[in-house]
Amino acid sequence: MVQRVVRSSRTLFERESELAAVDEALAALTGLRRDGAEPPDRPRGALLAFAGRAGIGKTTLLAEVRRLATAKGCTVLSARGGDQEQRVAFHVARQLLQPQFAGAAQADLRDSLGSWYDIVGPALGLCAPTAAAPPDQQGLRDGLDWVLTHLAALRAPMVLVLDDAHWADPESLRWLAAFAPRAEQLPLLIVVAYRPDELPEHAESFRGLPGRAGTRPLGLEPLSAAAVARLVRETLGARADAAFCHECWAVTAGNPFETVELLAKVRERGLAPTESAAPLLRDLAAAVKGSGLITRLERLGASTVRFAWACAVLGTEIHPLLAAAVAGLGHEEAADAADALRTARILTGAETLEFVHPLIATAVYRAIPPGVRVALHGQAAWCVIDDGQGPSAAARHLLETHPDGDTWVVQQLRAAAAQTLRAGAPDAARGYLARALREPPPPGDRAAVLYELGSASLLTEPATTVNHLRAALEEPVTDPALRHHIVYRLSQVLAHSDHLAEASDTLAREIRVTDDARVRLRMVAEQFMWDAFRADEPDHPSRSRRLARLADRLSGRDLTERYVIGLRTWDAVLRGEPAHIALHHAERALAGGLGWAEPDRGFEVPVLVALAFMYADRPGRTEELFAAGIADFERQGWRGGHLSFAYTLLAYVRYRRGRLAEAEDFVRAGLRLAERVGPGTPAHWYAVGILIEVLLARGRVIEAARTGEDYSFCAPYPAAVVFPDAQTVSGELLLARGLHRKAAEELAAAGRRLDPRGIRNPAWCPWQLHLARAEAHTSPERAVTTALEAVARARQFGTPSAVGQALRTAAEVSSGSARVKYLEEAVTHLERSPAAYELACALVALGTELRRSGRSREAAEHLYRGLDAAVQCGADGLVEEARDELTAAGLRPRRLHSTETDTLTSRERSAANLAAQGRTEAEIAGELRIDEPTVVRLLSAVYRKLGTDSTGLAVTLRATEDRVD
């Protein structure tokens, strides 16, 4: 049986229930049980929250928690919020985590933090920011999650103690609030204490945490009269009479802090604890708080008062020499003042000072005359800079000073904002820059400050960013480069806010007045990009012609030229030009490099170039580019909208390859990230649309419909072009639910929107294919016309998957022998593509049609192949359809199994190598001594596994061999 730790009775009174909760949590954490029972399967963490008003004993209770945890062999992380440090970003996070890496060399830090070094290092003050752009806040929180999780596993069992959480900085508090529920899955006990009536707005999520973590805050109550009597007799002697003890309780209302301070004053005065002395207690009690405390402080002398004021301005962890400099005192005078304040129980500590209690610190700070307080903050800013602590440490003091047109103040606040923003705290950076704007800055710097202020709001407050950047453009900007950056950033945030027309117009106005040819080219490229995403672009054909002429003249010598060529690639895909043209331009765009996280550039063009390969039946190449792009995002700490787009579109690639289970996993991950960004954003439309497509392909129509309802996936659709096209997906969903007339109306509307813009490629948006299916129930002849027009467009683009999918639709809406003819041709094309799901659909459809035509033997072959392919894809609805058809044909469905991998078999590799050399299927059959149908099936498996069609086979095989080598 485990020995129970004996507590000092002087430490805590009437906290038995709270300490029992602590004991229970520590026992679960360490696997030790006081009752001698077997330990749990594994140590379990938890969250404990203690709430109570000032002076109620939270700090004393947490000190006992730290002592108990240390006694049980736990690693203890400890931090405390500070009234003066609330606007210092990551102040609490640094208190918690910095000591765990103290003294480590940079190389060891890099080893410990791994890929998170450049993301969390600056936030924790472990290194200077090095990334070209700041991490998004979600990426930084994920990094901090990783660090704390890693430490909890490495140094288990671990206890994290946070006192005065109501004063924690917003960045740290939001992170801990989001992380705390995970403690139950880690060997980590989180214990927090706060004043519930002082939690700021940004801590509302923290206030609700205990409920989510399965417990409630434990409220601390004042001491009873009996407990106060015990404390009095323990402090002043057992002979203290009952009347004296009762009066101590009455004048302090059972507040532990006030009671302890009162007894200290009683002992200092030498009062006897008798009934006759009881009337003096009220005056003594007033002297230990509020105005009484200040009166007592003033009796210590002017220099001591000034030193106390300086300490109150500096906050926590006060260095005596720095406090002396702020107070304007010599070393000896400051040392005497510190001694006097320690004797008066106002300060404690030696090398580092702190107030005995936060209530005292607050009282001293509020007692400083307003003018003097402002001056002391200004002095503190200078002293902090002179001490080498940098602009970020000085900024919180500068926030408390009055605007005075001081250029130095503006410089320090801008420098602090730059450091804070790159460390991942845009809210704090905005506060610094807004204060710099009020100083105000010199007229020549005002536009730069507005630009920096807008940039700090970019990821979190796009509307505010637009206002600041427009105001910056109205200023007399003398630096052309600054003006150009303002225009780029303004167009970017307008586009990401679904105001694409305004983004394009902003660039158009600037293009007309820009003299620099290279700058003008970049602005033209940006305008082309935003116009490409506009659903309401008035003259798409004209833009396409201008883009084609421009791209054909460029060599791709710099990033701007490669962006233009990349946009030409995407335009070719949308317009349905032959796929080889799109691929030609895609390779040109990639030739000089096209990173996804380029400084001051969007990631849209690299994504579009990557997707061009997918639509051109080279999804394997798309996945390679996406893997590199996602790595770029993660290195930058971009885990919000950027990573959501990447995962969501990667899900779309898997969907197009027919890997439906993987696609569903990826798109749900992307949707979770998109929900962090917010509903109604393009990232959210992409994720929901792709999820619905995947669910429909898997045969889960009811779930797809529920998803559409849950996320309001209906008109009005976004102004930006998203893929899959939202209106087309909505029509497809209506069609799957049997609402043919409504589906036809929705899909026809999509066509009226896209066709005039020259977007005619059914590989990109198959609205015509779904419309033909809907029309087949109401206007059969028109359905055939619609389907055949889609076939013609698909043939123009020329990829096997596009042609095969269009032919399958044509068969579905046709009648008679044409159905078999179209389906046989569809299978032939799809066997030469990487589109596994489309091939499975075509095989089952062909088998079904052959069965109904009385050709059972041929039907069986295609149905069995279609069944196997559907199983490999995870298309559960299609699997059931194939099994039903086999049963109807009097055939026995095979046992369902899934064994296909991406690894080529020896026969597949042999066939692939011969095909890459340009051999025909007949020649390959002769070489391998097999029949041609077997060659076709071998190569079909190759295309699916490698993610390419026949035109890209040779390049893909070489790349595969290089990776193996």
C-alpha cells in the first residue's frame, strides 16, 4: 500500500475535497492507488480546474499540487498569468515550455523539435524567426500540441499547473483551451486556477473546458469561522480566545489571504489575541488591502514608493537593477527600497523579485497617478531596450503611453509587430501597429504602417485588411515597390474573400499606371489568375486569346513568367483543348520550379498546374506534385486553409483514380481543416462538394444528401469557381435522389453559366453528362443529343477517361444496339486510363446490357471484372449492383476480396516496359506469349497502379525506377 504524503496543517484549511480530487487525479496519472488496488491499464491524464475570487487560496492550493506531484516523481510544468503581461504573446506558453529546453544547443533543439523547430521555436523564444512568412495560427497551435504531447510522453508522468489563467495571454490561453481535452489520452494532468468573474472574452472557450473534459470547475469557498480560529491559534498561540478568533473571521470574511496578512500585522504590532484587542482588528484588516495597503506603502518613503511603482509596471519576474533604472534610483537606494518592501510583506525574492500576492501588485499599480504611470511605462520601454530585451519586450509598455508623434516609438512598435507576427501572433502584432498608427507615424511612413497592419490581419480579418490596404493606397506612397506590394496584397485578400471582380479591377487600375515592365507582367499574371476563378467573368474567350498570345512569347525565365504559363495550362484544360497542349504548357511551367509556398505569392497556380496532369490522365504526377506542395505548407506551418485545400484536392485525385476509401479519408481530413477556416469559404465548398461526390460513388446516397443538408450545399453558390463545380455536384445529388426534373434545371443552369465562358471540357466539369441522365426521364431525344455533344467535347480533349466516361453516359441514354456499341468503346478507352472507378462502372454496365441481350457468357466476363474492380475501388453500391446482375444471370458471385496494391507484378512490369518502348498490344502478346485481351488487362492494371495513361507511361516508369534506385 502506498504511503500517503503527510501535509503541513499550516498550509491548507478546509480544502479536503479539492485535495482528494488532486490525489485521485495523481493516482490515475501515476498508476498508484492508495487503497492498494491494481493500477489501471495505463496512466490517465485529466483536467482539474479551480475557480474562486481573489485571495481565496488558489495559489496556495496549486503550490500544494506542485509539491505532491514532485513527491510522486512527476515532471512539473508551471506558469502564471500576469496582469501586466496579458498582451505579451505566448508569455504563458514560454513559462511552461522554455525551461524544458533551457541550455540546449541549437543543434540539440533542432533534433528535439524536428520539423517544428522553425514554427514553434520563435513563439517559445527559442530561436529567431527564419521562415519567409509567418505560420498560420492553427499550424502554430498544432506545433505547440506536438511539443507538449512529445514532452508528456518523454517525461511522463507530467503535471501542468497554470495559475491566474484569467490573466494568461490570448495566444497561450486559446492553445491550452483547445489542447486540454486531450489530456485524458496522455500521461498528463492539467491543473488550472482562475477568477471566474475576470475571464476575458478570448477565454470563453476555456471557461467551458471542464464540461467537455468530463468534470466541472471546483469552486473554492471562504474559510469557516472554525478554520480561521485554527489558523489564528496556530499562528498566534493556542491561548487566542474565541471572541478574537471570531472577529478575525468577521473582518476578513474568511478570505485566506486577508486572514494571513491580518495575523502578520497582529504579530508585528505585538497585540495579544484577546477579546479586548478584537476591536482593533478592523483597522488592521483595512491596512492589508486597498487604500490601507497604499497608506502603509507611502509611510516607507518616496524612493521606496517609486521602486514599488516600477516593480508594479514591470509585472512579474522583476529584475532589481531594471526596476531601479525604471524608478530612477541608484543601486544602493534601490536595494534599501527592496529590503523595506520585503519587510513590509509587499515584495518577496532576491535576485528576482515578485509581489507577495497578485492583489498587492494590482493595488500598487492602480495607486500610481495616471500621469506618472504613463511616464513609468515610457521609461520602462527605454530601459528594456537598453537592457537588450528587444522591441517585443518594450512594446507592451509603449501601448500604455500617450501618442506624441515620436518616431522612435513608431519604429519600436513596427519592429515588435514584425517579430510577433513572424512568431505567429497576428492579434498582438495588430495591436502594436494600431498603436503606431495613433502615434502617428511620419507622413512618409503612414502607408507602410497601414500595409503592415493590413498584412497582420490577412488570415483572420480579411474585411479589416481590405480597409487598411485601401487606406494605404490613398496615402502618398513614394516607394513604388511598397505600392506594388499593397496592390498585390489587396487583390489577394479580395479574391480570397470571394470578391474576385474587385480583385481583378484593382489590378487593372494599377496596370494602367505602372511603368515597370516586369511589375506590369506580374500584375497581368495576377489578374489573369483571379479572372480564371471568376464565375461571372464577362469576356472569358477574349482573356483566353490574350493569355495564349502572352504565354507563347514567354520562356519561363522567372517565377512570374512561369505563373503566366501555368495559367495558360489551366485555361487549356478548362476550354478542352487537346490534352497534349495542356501537358506541354504544364511542363514548361514546372521547368524552372513552381513552389507552393513562395514568398508573397499565392499557391493557386502551382495547384492548377498539378491538377492539369490529373485531368490529362496523369494523376500519379499530380500526387507527386501535391506531396511536394503539402511538404512546403507544413514546413511553413500553414495548416489552415492552405492544408485544407491540399488534402481536399488530394482526395479528389484519389476519387478520380477510383480509390474511394482513401479519398473519403482525405476529404474528411480536409473538411475538418476547412471548418477551422470557416463555413462559406472556398475551402469549405471544395471539401463538401468532393465529400458528396465520393459518397455518391460509394453508393451512400442518403448520407450524401444528409451531408448536403448539414452544410447547406445549395444556392447561392460561391462567386469563385470551385472544383468540382458546386452547382453541378448539387445537380448530381438531386439526380441520385431521383429528383430528375429539379436535377435537370440545376444542371442546365450550370451549363448556361459555364458554356459562355468557354469552359467546355467534360473532364473538368461533367454537367452535360449528368444533364443527359436527368433529361432521359423527361426528354429522351434531347438527352441523346446532350450526351453526344459531351462525347464530341471529350474526344477533342482526347484523354481515355474523358472519352470513356462520356461514352458510358451516351450508352445509358441511348436505346437498342447503340448501348452495347457505346459501352464496348467506353471500356476500350477506360482500360487505357488510370480511372479505375469509371472502368468498373463501364464493365458492370456492359455486362448488364449483354445479359439483357441474351449474351450471358460475355456478360459474365465483364460482370466479374466489374465486380473485382468495384471491390478494389471501395464502391459498395456498385458491388451490390454487380452481384445482383450476376445472380440474375444465374451465376455465382465471387467471394469479395481486395488484394490489389500499387506494386507491379513481374508480368505487368514486362508488359509496361514493352509498351513504353512503343510496342503494340499484338507485339507485346507475341513477346510474352499471351493473348491480346490479357495484354490489355495487364496494361490496364499498370495504368491504374502508376496513375497514368499510355502517353505518360515511359516517363512514369523512368521516375519509378529512379525512386527505387
